[in-house]
Amino acid sequence: MIHQYKLNGYNIVLDVCSGSVHVVDDAAYDIIALYETHSREEILSKMAEKYPNVPVQELSECYDQVTGLKDAGKLFAPDTFAPMAGDLKQRTSGVVKALCLHVAHTCNLNCAYCFASQGKYHGERAVMSYEVGKQALDFLIENSGTRRNLEVDFFGGEPLMNFDVVKRLVAYARSIEAEKGKHFRFTLTTNGMLVDDDVIDFANRECHNVVLSLDGRKEIHDACRVDYAGNGSWERIVPKFQRFVEKRGGKNYYMRGTFTHANPDFLNDIKVMLDLGFTELSMEPVVCQDGDPAALTEADMPIVFRQYEDLAKLMIQRRKEGRPFTFYHYMIDLTGGPCIYKRISGCGSGTEYMAVTPWGDLYPCHQFVGEERFKLGDIWQGVTNHERQAEFAACNVYARPECRDCWARLYCSGGCAANAWHATGSVTGVYKYGCELFKKRMECAIMAEIDRQFGE
């Protein structure tokens, strides 16, 4: 299977199953498009008519080069992964590598589009005790098998509303790393309201990554990310984030924004972030119920597509000017990239990755917390809802019939189980709007990487 598209002056051909990416001239592009449905003579006749200034001998050589690529397994490669999809995921389903610790089911902001019901997750406000957090870390170690590097995300709500416990848990983890043969990599996700020098110093010392929530333009941010008095938070958090990033000294961070129906022109928000000095950026499309004022609409899609294309062009321009920046969804490696297991299986929610509530309950990921039917067990007894976990263990790109003929399937790995469930009622469903956005992002990301490697 191949996928062809033209963008920013490049003719791009993706061979889906081999992972090969080809940049070709116009004649080769058209020959490849006809190759499987027309004979050699028919194709050369059509090409001679369309390209009268190109010698027939060159067209013939181009056709033979396409045949050579096919014979080498770099074009029209067969799909050999489907039979192994289930087995690949089962091999690691009993090993947990990451936990999302919900240290605070409460928040000091009242964001309009919050999937977590302002941090409460459809339940009561609560904070995680040190004892529960310690047991969660012990659970992770005990269920991580031989894996050395373990990931822990301090999440909420707003995790800094329980900062003392966060600090104690990190200290505990560090105290047992050598004994247990493990290494913890911590991430802190924060809205910035409680960031101070103590938080900055701690995070820059202990956290592998920090995720800082900012929606870009002041008017956009302040329309959604408000406190309980209805006041916007932009002016209070931006100076803190700037100081945070400056003191971070090049360590990993992301400015994480959300775009909604109010700002499908989100590139303007990215430009504001760049003007503020931030260069590690992520802008995520909102996911919410149809009819929600924040929900993206079909009319928004062409606008969003244009933003993605113009964003890729802006990245190219700034790279050439010596002012590069990173966009999370455009991080792609065309020479290596994820192994086939990850390409088939995705994020590992419910198997390799789980979320822990303040009470110690286990859920497949943070987006399922509060949905009682998805409770997997707890950090003392482990996973007891094996039937539910089996649904997630069976999640792979080939478990979704709609994905089998999609060119992007080995880039998206079948997509997000939570988004699928919210959209269709099944974790193996397909969130079609999100699929279209993902495919456009991939086209743009591949083009930008091609330009990085081969552009003038």
C-alpha cells in the first residue's frame, strides 16, 4: 500500500508497510500512481503524452526504477504485520512501565473544556496521601519486571496543590532506586498558578520533563483557563513559566495548549508562545461531546488543516534562520523511529501504563479515571478486573477494521483508546475527526523532516 501527496513543492510517496519515504519528480509520481492498475505500455504511453519534453528513454528508465524499488521491498510492500499483532502486545502486557499519579483531584482553575471535571473526575475532591503514593511506587517496581527505566507523571487536577507529597514521593523513589535496580523519570504537569522558586528548583533538579499549560493568546487562554472567580490566569502564569524555562537550562519541557472551536486558527497561539520565548510546544485539539461550545466542527477542519501546513512551513523557515522550535506532533524519525511493536500497539494504556487515583484505584489511563466500569483494580491487590484489561491488551491497529486500509495506521497505532471510547462507546472504535487531524499532521511532519534532511 502506498500513500501519495504533494505539499510545499515536494512530491511525496509513502510505502506504508516498509516505512520507506520517497521524494520524486512529477513523472515518477504519476508512474507510481498508475503502476498497480496499468500495464507498462499503457503507463509509458500516458507519460509520453503528458510529458512530451521528457525523452521516452528517461520515462522507461523511471518505470524500471519503480520496478526495482518494488522488487527491493520499498514500494508496494505487503503487510506482514497483521498476523503478529496480538502476539507482540501479549509479550509485554504483564509488565508495567509507567504510572500517572493523580496526586490531587482538585484544582485552583475552572477551565471550561476540562475533561477531568475541574480535577474532580466525576467524584469528590481529594488529595493523595504519602502512604498511597508510596504503595503506588512499590506497585510499579513489583510489576515492572526487568525494565530499569520507569516513568511517573505527577498529575491532577493541579498536582502542586499537594506539592509536599510530591517531594516526599520523589525522595522515597530516589532512596530505593539502587537497591531495586530501577531508575525513575518524573514528569510534572502544572497550570502554573502555584509555581514559585521552590517548585522550579525541585522540578529542574528531579523532573525529566515538565508540562506547562498555556493556550497561547491571552484572550484565548483567559476565555477558558479561569479561576473560580472567573478571572483569567494568563498574566499570572506567563512570567512564572518564562522563569521556569529559563532556569531549566535546556532540560525537557513542553508548553501544552489546547485549541477549540474558539481558535481553530491556533497557529496564532503558537506564534505568541514563540514570541514569549518558548520553543518546545504542543497544541492539542480539544476532545469533548458534540454540542459542547468548545467542540471542533466540520467547518473548522479546513482551517485547522491550513494551520498544520503553515506551521510546518514556519518551522522550516525558522530552522533556516537559526531559530528552530519543536512541535510535539511533528517529532518524527524517518530513518529509525518506533519499533514495530509500538507502531502496532500504541501507548500501552491499561497494560504497560495506568493511572492511580488518590485512593489507590487503578485505571487504564487518566482519561478513564472516574468511569467506574474501567476500574482495573488497586495498588494493593493489583489488577483484578482481568476482563476489562483484556480489552486493552487486545487493542492494536489491526483490532480496528476501519484502520486496516488506512495509510497512517503504522504511524498512529490505531489512535487513542479513550478518544475512541468517548466517540463510539468502544475502546476499539475510531474517533474519525481525530483521525483526519492525525493524518494531516503526519503529512506535514513528514514533509518538514524531508526538508530538514534534503532542503536547501
